Amino acid sequence: MQVLVRDNNVDQAMKALKKKLQREGVFREMKLRNFYEKPSEKRAREKAEAIRRARKLARKRAQRESGVVAKPRAM
């Protein structure tokens, strides 16, 4: 991974690097590797993540097709 430093602006380069790492999921991966995760727990987590992604995609698709803005969920 490479980040260019322009005009000796290291703060801006650090911000760009952090953004790239976040997008790649490096921080999330580091957090997950802190502790051992049983294979069954890993499968369950990955399945739940896939379901979450599918629901989010379906929600976005339905919103795009209907042109209606979805109301936020109450907590």
C-alpha cells in the first residue's frame, strides 16, 4: 500500500493511509485476530455478516426502484 506525501504534509498522508486501511478492512482484521475465534463462531459470524450485507443490498435496491426514502428504525 502506498500513500504519497505532498508538500511535506504528513498529517494529510496519514489521514489518507488510515482511510485506505479502513476501506481494506485491516483494522477489523487486527481486532478479530486479537483473540482466538472458534471455527463454529467464525462460521456463524460470517453467515450473519453475509445476511446483513444481503439485507442492506436489498433495502438499497428497493429504495432505488421505488424512489421512496426509507424511514430510520427506532432504537
